[in-house]
Amino acid sequence: MPLSETFWIAFVSSGSASCLVCMRWLYKSKCSHIECCGLKIDRDVSGEERLDMVVPSSPSNSSNKMERTISM
């Protein structure tokens, strides 16, 4: 029994969304050195922090809403 097109569309969409969420977490983590499966990444987080201060984040972002409620 072959799998339907609806299944594959949902599967690919879920996989893509998961990858994008993981990339967002990696960016927000502000780790300067990341090592995974032989892949080594060194990044300049001070420049990213300055950029985040200049460009305010979206008010519709749920994680920022959480940060605002905690900091109050």
C-alpha cells in the first residue's frame, strides 16, 4: 500500500519546520563554540548581541513574551 501525497506533504513540512526551529534555537543560544558529529563551529556572538540590541525582535514572538513577563 503506497503512502498518500498528503502524508508526504505533512512529513516534509514537519521535517522542515523542525529544522528551522532547531536553527532558531542555535542562533538564540549565543554559544560561541559548537561541536556536533565532527562539525566544529566558532562564531562571534558579541556581534550578534549588538545586532539584536539594534534590531528589536518581533512582538508576536512567543518566547519574547515569556521573557517580558519574567523580567517584570
